[in-house]
Amino acid sequence: MTEPFTILRGKAVPLLRDNIDTDTISPGSAVPREGRGTTFSEHGSTSLADDLFGNWRYGPAGEPLPDFPLNQPRYQGASILLTGANFGCGSSRESAVWMLAAWGIRCVVAPSFAEIFAANCYANGLLPLPCSADTVSRLAAEAEGAAPGFVVDLARCELSISSGTTIAFPISAYRRRGLLAGLDDIELSLESRHEIASFVARERESRPWIYPYETSIRD
Amino acid sequence: MTGTLFDKIWDRHVVNDLGDGFSLLFVDRHMINDMAGRGLLTLNKRDLPLNHPELTFAAADHTVATLVPPEFRPGRDDNPYAVNLRENAERHGFRLFDVDDPDFGIIHVVAAEQGLALPGTTIACGDSHTCTLGAVGAIAWGLGQSDIVHILATQTSIQHKPATMRIWIDGALPAHATAKDLILTLIGRLGVAGCTGHAVEFAGPVIEAASMEERFTICNMAVELGARFGVIAPDDTTCAYLSGRPEAPAGSAWDLAVADWRSLVTDDGAIFAAEYRMDASDVRPQVTWGINPAQTVAIEDAVPGAGTGMDESALATYRAALAYSGLDAGTRMDGVPVDIVFIGSCNNARLGDLRDAAAVLRGRKVATGVTAWVSPGSERVRREAEAEGLDRLFIEAGFGWGRSGCSMCAGAGNQMREIGTPGQRIVSTTNRNFVGRQGPGTRTHLVSPPMAAAAALAGRIVDVRTWS
Ligand code: SF4
């Protein structure tokens, strides 16, 4: 069960690079920093928010790099990430989403997303919001300048900022419904247990070689 | 009805149409690895039973210690990730290829060589390189922890049906160009998001002529094209590969199965949403220079300059890649010095890969100052290689010969200890050159197994064609 996503109001932090992979978002062997060793983040380290973008965010001695946007005071507390195309490519590690969420991000705005990453976002109640590269650049320029307030209204499928810009964004009706309600997919699918069981029975008849194992179906 | 191979397999597995392009798909084989700990924990916390333990298979491939002599018996108790998987296997009754099992290995390699991955099946695993198994003519895809829990609890997965794309490869690969060079060339041309949103069918004369091992190498990197699925139609090569595998059908079941597999082809006249053709005849040995697999060049070429028309984000990525790799535009790749050479991973550590690398090494020595290692794709591959004496060739050349696992591929081997140190340059037969993937601050150059062997001998990135 995820927290329903309806209206998000907050600040945005820009990180304009294309093809940011999930190894970068959630480093496997993070830069060792004071008081901690390396951990493989997929198992959920105790410092999800601190490890986010670990290899970009810290210097060789583990010191925060002041130029990196997430280290800058003005972007602290941001809940929207503005970034480049194909965000979240690479490894399926869901810790990339957990880390973004732990840092406070609830919506990622990018020209495009890697598919597994986007699915992981929805599963955790985060919105991957697609819009053109030009628009992301424009939003980033505004975020860097006046630091306006951003509003993401999922009911209206609109992103607006206090300087007056409003952008409509596309989202599949299925995903939107899930985010708005904070649905639990597993509970819903378990309601289909009889359909699943009859599917298995049917397939065992028609393609028995796929299911040579003694079944141990449990409902 | 004419259809594509992908659509035929997909449609067979739809339990429920959820609307808006989403389906509840039945999962014939659920493979789990030692990164699935969170998913299993969630299942147990919610007190949900595992719906189909007999269709669930596991191996602790990511964190196992591999850079150890093969006679080393991995401790069954000293790796909490493996222990966790074992406890769950006992609790839920799924099949575990444990770290000391003779059939242990990287799960995608094990699934293929055990005959678990069959044509026409759906295979899911919490690992993006599950697409490897599409090479047998299956729908195989990677997913995150939440989706793992969903499959554990229901043996189904909610998936959006992707558009289909065909990549047709004409001609023939020249000598010294491998399947790895082919897929890297393709990624270089199409980009790391070139096939996003699509299921890719690889087809054409080069694919038809390819061995199963080469097909695995190609499908393995479909995800590096942005595609979650890569698929190749099953044919005689596939059947010959599967015949006699421990979990493959046998006897009358085999005949029934093969009759069905013959129908798993894209029909003439089927429409793909996108098509791409390339000729393999001019593929040259590749080496990546940057921080994603599309940043690749032929070995005789140099690091490219910034492309015209790069927007702000693309330019920032290009500059970050140069800065991270410590190379300048115009630097020739042939001659870049090397610290570590790693031959391993689900991409390039099958028997043929090890043979190709060993052939380059015969009678030669690894350059001073280079650390070189092999981690076979599975323990079965290791035994087969040893039966041929390949281990001797590697060891005599100065390579370490280790056990199987993901090892240095993703910096998780031996519980995150099998990594390079900051600044080291690693020539690697793996599939990802992301920042810090093989250890914080390490730089990865992706190559084929023969190119890796040549780099180890030369102590620098070198053109294998001048070494053999
Ligand atoms: S070998 Fe590398 S790419 Fe393959 S499953 Fe293991 S970590 Fe992933």
C-alpha cells in the first residue's frame, strides 16, 4: 500500500544529465564515508538518503561536493527532480527509487524514463512525469533562478509553477488510478486467484512440458 | 492471424486483461537471486505463502566469493545474503542452487544450461539482464523488488505490453569480430534508449548462423538498448542446445514440445512498430570509452568529440564521461593503460568465451602490473573448461582462475569486496561501464573476451587482431 498521490506542492532540484543509470542513483558499493563501510544498497542500508547519487555527491574522502545540486542549501527539501532523458536506465534495483523517496523526491520530471525504473516508481507511489527536453530545461532554469513553487496535480494531469507556466502531462489511465488511490497491486491480483488457478490447469493440459514439476498450488 | 513471435508468447500468458495495455501475465519460471532479500522479507512480513514454489529457482550469484582458488569451498554460513536465500528456500520449498552446488552459477547462465528456460515460456527475475534468456525464444524480463513480491505471491506479473521492434542483421561477422562487438556496435548506433518501450526481436542471417552462446551475449544487452525484452526465434540450434539438458523435456514430451516450438516464429507479413537493419560485415572489435555502453568505438578509433546538436543534458553527460574516464576527445583507445582485466559475467563467460580468450593467451604472459581474473559463468562451465585444460592456459599466462558468480561485474562479489580501487582502469567482458559499478572511482572498458585477453598481455587496451 503506497501513500496516495494527489497534489504535490514543493521545490524542484535540477540535475540535467541524460542516461543517469540506477548504479549512479543507488551505488552498489557506495563511497565509504565516515562511520560506515560499503553496503550493497539493494538490501536497504540505514542511510538511503545519504547514499543517493553517492558517487557523484561525495569526493574521494567522502566529503560532500558543494557543486552537486543535492548538496546545495537552496535545494534542500525539494520533492521534484528535474533531469535528463532515459533516467533510471540500467539495473533493476528498486533501491534507486527508495533512495530518491528517502531524500524526499516524490516526482521525477524527465524527457523519458527507463521502463523498469518507471514501474518501480509507480510501485512506490512516485510519479515519473514525462515532458520535452526543452520544457525540462526551461523548468530547470526557473528552478535555478527564482526557486518558484511547483505544483503537480495528478487529478488534472498538470504541472504548474508559481511564475505562471502550466504544462499538461500524459499518463496512462491505469497508472494514474493506482497512484491516486495508493492501490495495493498484490491484494488486487490475489482476487484473481481462481483465474490464475484455472490458467495453470489449462496450460498443464495443452503444454505439459512447461510444468513437469509436481504442483503445490496454495491459495 | 499473422503475428510476431513476441506477441504469440505474450498472448498465451495473459490471465486477465487489465485494460489500458496492461495484462496480468502468468510467469512460468521465476528466478531469484541474493538481491531479492527485501522481496522475500516483505512476503514473509505480510505472511503470504509462495504461490508456486515449484516454479521458483534461486542462486546467490551476486554476493558469492569468486576470486578464490576453485578448490576453496565457499562457507555455507559466512555470507548472510546466501544464508537468507537458503532459509527462505527451506521455508517456502523452492529450488536453490546453493553456493556449493555443482550446478551453481550466475542465475541467467544456470537457467539456460539447466534447460529451465524453454522456448515459449515467460521468465521473470529481479535483474535487468533476465532478457538474456530471450535467446531461447522466451519472454524474459527484469523487474524490481515490488514486482518480485507480486510474483512470489501470485505467480503473475502486471505488465504493460510493449511495442515490437525487429533488428535484422545481414551479412556475416568478420573474423575477430564477436557477438559482443556486434551488440556493442548496435548500441553505439541506436543509443542506450534506442529501443525503449519495445520488445526487440533479433533476426536475419547473422542471428540464424549464431551459436546459442552468441545469442545469449546479444540478448543479454537488449536492456542496454533500453529494451526490457530481447527475443530470438527458436530453431534447430536452439533445439540442439536444449536437448538432454536436466530440466528440458525428454521422450514424448520432447516431441510435443518441439512441435510447439516450430510455431514460435514471426509470421510473414507480421507488422513491427519499428524495424532496423544493419550489416555485420563491417563490425570491428569494440571498446567503450565512457560511462554508458553506447559510448563505444572501434579499437583503432579515438574518443569522439562532442556531437553537434547535443542539448544541455546530453552535453553534460558527455563531459561527465570524459572527466570520469580520464580521457580526452581524440585519445586513441589502442594504448590506454590497464590495471585489471576481468573475464566473467552473464554476458561473456560461457565455454566458447573462455576458449576464445584462452586461444589468445596460449604461450604468453600477462603484463607486469596487471591483475587478471576469470570467473566462469557457472560451475558447470568451470568444470567443462577445466576438462579441456583451459584453466591451465589461463593460470600459466598469469590469470587467476576463480569460482563462478557475478564477481567483479557489479561490484557485489564476495559481499562487495570484489572491486577495484579508485582510479583503476578495468578491461571487462561485462555489460555495464557505469560510474563506480566495479568499485568507487573505477573506470570500466567493455570488450569481448579475446580483446580482454589481449589487453592483459599488452598491459594496455590493444587491437586483438595484431596479437593473434
Ligand atoms: S553477471 Fe553482472 S550483469 Fe549478470 S546478473 Fe550478475 S551482476 Fe548482473
